[in-house]
Amino acid sequence: MKKLRGILLALCAVGCSGVASMSWASGLEQLKHFVAHTTSARGTFSQSVVSKSGRKPQQSSGSFSMQRPGKFRWSYEKPYPQLLVSDGVQLWSFDPELNQVAIKKVGTALGASPAALLAGQDIEKNFELKEAPAADGLEFIEATSRTGEASFERVKIGFKANQPVSMEIHDSFGQISLLRFDRFEVNPPLAASLFRFTPPAGADVMKE
């Protein structure tokens, strides 16, 4: 579950700006535009995790919602249900099959994760940012943590029309998580209940 939380933290606050202009802008310009114009978003994602051993990639998919600052709901739906919820202060990780919930304070974890790139929390302070080569019609940025507390070695985000389309996360275990985002809804009104979680009756609750 710790590894799952690390991956999910890396993805938590994804959304989009929904602006179709300025598609010619650099990756860094599109990131800044995205951060400045997106307060909430929801959509779907697909994920492929490639291990260092070269075994068959693990495929998964689900949906997400996010609201700045620091609130998100990231739900894996296939092949196995997993849920991560943050109200900006606490983070709940729920495994329905095990009926197990892990609770921790968000603290600096979000600031040192790729999520902070899209949440707009002290970007220049927490990350070293640079342009990466364009490919497949996308403009890319690459980020590495300045704090040394990140759950990843580097992350690359692909932008088009001022919105994130893909994310590639390289972690310290040699794994690469490849994500593709779809069905974005920009700045929708989101119920506060999305970002709260109550452990179900009988669940094994662990606090960190």
C-alpha cells in the first residue's frame, strides 16, 4: 500500500485549463498557464506501470477529481479498486478488498510530489524545471525535486493546448508509470463530500 500511495500522490491533483489557444507555447509556459487558470477538474485516466525487470506492464484505469489547494480524489476502478482521498490536511488510502485504511497527514508530501507541479504549490521552490524535447504533438517539461523528499526521481509531463495530456514518472525502484488523461471537465463545481472519507465499519485503520 505504501508503494501505491507513492504513485497516487504523484498523480493526485490533475486537471486541465480547457483553453485551446496558445498550443504553440513551450511546455513551461503551458504549465504556468494551467496552474494560473485551473482551480478544479475531473476526468478519467489510464495507467501502465513498467518494471525494471521487464515483466509485462501492469494496466489500470479509473477516475479523478481535484480542487486546489491540495484536495483530490483518485480512484482506481480496474482491474482492482483502490481509493485515495485528501481534504488538504489528511490523506486516506483505502483498499476495499482488504478493508484496510491508512491515514496520514499530507504535510510536505504533496509539496515534494509531481502533484505539486499541477497544484501550483511553490513550484520553483520544490522543483527544478526544464524543457524536454517535443514529441507526438505534445510539449514536454521535466522536473526533479529540490528537496530530496520526493517519491520519484524525475517526472515528465506532456502538454497540449495548455492542459496536461500525459505523465511519465520514474521512481527510485526503477519503475516507470505512464499515464494518459482523458474526458477532462474544467473548473466544475465539486461537492465537498468528494474530499472526505469515513472508514467503513469493521475496517482495519492504520495511522502514520
